[in-house]
Amino acid sequence: MANVAVVGAQWGDEGKGKIVDWLSARAEVVVRFQGGHNAGHTLVIDGVEYKMSLLPSGVLRPGKLSIIGSGVVVDPWALAEEIGAMRARGVDVTPQNLKLAENAALILPSHGALDRAREEMSGEKRIGTTGRGIGPAYEDKVGRRALRVCDLADRKALEGRIDQLLLHHNALLRGLGKPEVDRAELLSALLAVAPKILPYADSVWRLLDEARRTGKRILFEGAQGAMLDVDHGTYPYVTSSNTLAGQAAAGAPVALGAIGYVLGITKAYTTRVGSGPFPTELLDETGRLLGERGREFGVVTGRRRRCGWFDAVAVRQAIKLGGIDGIALTKLDVLDGFGEIKFCTAYRLRGELLDHFPASASAEAEIQPVYETAEGWRESTRGARSWAGLPATAIKYIRRLEEVIGAPVALLSTSPERDDTVLVRDPFAD
């Protein structure tokens, strides 16, 4: 049976949370492998909404082991708060069913302060980050000055790491005209939060190796989307980590050959949060309608998402870059009632046709979408759980998308509810 990696194939917010939750019924271990608490997802179970940002979706399934891998940057206060919130709602989150990589890098208050100060200084050129410190935390990780979860267990080591880090952070904050970090306050805060998260710390690589060797099904949960990948996305309007499935091996971590199937998640249309190029963005009544029907607001920030028609060029590129075997198409029901539906099959740049997203930021800003138009449907697809419950024109639209992106639809989501899902091909069966 294949272990499955679930990744976004657009600009994030594709509905990964619901799909991971649905697939976790078939898995025994669920692993979050990159990103931070900037990546929120909403799950609806029996009409009840659960909003999470750091915890893997598997925590909502009894008997599953959930893991926060070493590729994730962790705000310890945010994690402790999220665990507490889930417990308050009756979700059983304990050190027995949740494990945190002991070598995961921490996000500190100064990371958020630096993030927000840089955005403020950038003015109109701001990237549109959540301001939660994810980028600065990854910078410190690769700069070899980060604090890690394991440092919280050793006060002497912790103090030394704090001194090294603040030498860097306070110099930056001074230069940005912001208040410096008080060492004693930071140390006190870290010592206070340490007992709340250290019980979850473990050598997760060993747990994953054992799970793989004993034949347990593992589900790898990504955050954001391929077009926000720091190497392959619309740079510099990207996140600060690699969002492709290949990162699961390093960020979980697990042996490279352990990932047997890559499932890419895409909406039946396209959205984006924050700044950056968005060729199919609709600034008209249609864009507004997509946003209202799809409830397109960020889980973490509440920001309104930009909306547009499906961009087959971007998704096709994500499929090729990420080795995606099949896709889960979400929010098909949002398109109910449209007389016609457009999707982008190519770009036009300075009179020439492109079949890919260019790397140059200046070229990205100039490209124009080339659309194909499909017939819409008047019937409702909301809540459908089989192909028989879908209008023929909706199926025709799906089949055409499969052709232009070069990958089959393995799953289809027709509402936020957990069970409103059409299984076309079980990723775990490959």
C-alpha cells in the first residue's frame, strides 16, 4: 500500500485540510512536514467547524498518530494555545497521539516583529506575509542560529542560544527603528512555555522509520501550494519553504522511497492571498461572486482572497514539478449556476504564446490569460458523493480539466463536510 503526500497545486488554500482529514481515515500516521502557523485549514465535521494552523488534521481522528516534523517552524505559544483549544472542544490531544520533532526550529516574538517591520518598510512592494515570523524563523534556521525544541530542555544551552540570536535580532530591530528584545523577558517566557510542549517532543524520524518498516500507512500533509514554493513559485511573492512533495522526505523526515503517491489539491477555480502575480484574477462581479460562494477568507488572517478562473497552466506546471500522480478537485459546488465557465490554457506575453509560468517577475506581471470556455450547469453539485450525483456538464468540465493539466482526478469534494467526497481512485491503493 502506498504512503501518500498531499500538497497544494495552486497558491494555497485549496482545501487540503478536508482532504487530509478524509484520507486520514485510511492512514495510521499523519505528518505535517513544512510551513508554520501561517497555514490554516478549516474542517467541517457533522456541521461543526474546526480551525487549525499547526496541528496535523489527523488529531481529529481517534487512534491516529499525528506528527509535526522537523521541517516545520513552530511557535511554541501558538502550539500550546491550539492544543488547549482543541482539548476544550473535546478533541483528545495528548503526548501519546501527537509528537513534535525535537529538532524543529522555534518561532519567537522577535521573528514576528521583524516580519511586520520589514513589510511596513516595504510599502507598496510588500510581499503580503501573515506577519507571524515564518520567514525570519527559516532564515535563522539556515543561518544556524535558531532555537530548537530540544533547547527548551536545557536551560544553560537555551541561554547561550538566546544570546547568539539576540545579537542578530536586536541589531536588525535597531536598524528598523523598532524596540529591542529584552533577554530576561524572552528567557522567562520560554521557560514558562517549555513544560507545555516538551512532553510532545520526540525523535520523530525513529517513529516514522518504525512505522514504515512495520507497514503502517503514512499520510504526509503539506502547507501552502506549489506556486508559493520558495524555489519554484512566483518569487519573491512566495512562502519561505519548499512546498513540493519532495520536501516531505526531508521535512518529516522519512526515507525518500517511502512516498508512493502524490496527491495535488486544486480548487475548481483559483484563489490567492497577498501580493504577487495572478493571471486569471477577476476584479468584476464574477470574482466577487466566487469569493462569496466559496467563503474565501483566510483561516489564519481573515484576509479576503483574490479570486479568478481555473489556471490550467499553473496547475500543469505544479503537476510536473511536484511529481503529482492525481488531483483532488475541491469546491466544485461554487461553480453551480454559472452559464459558462472559463479556464486558462495558455498565456500571452508580448504577442507570443506561453505554455508555462515564466520565472521572471517582470514577465509574470505582463502575462495575459488565454481562455477556453465550457458550458456551465444549473443543477446543484453540493453534497454529491458519486459521479451519478453530478450533472453531465459538470463531469464534462472535469474531464476537460484532466486533459489540459495532464493528470486524473482521484478525489472530488462537493462541500466542506467530511463525507461529501467522491472517491474516484484511492491513493493508498497504488
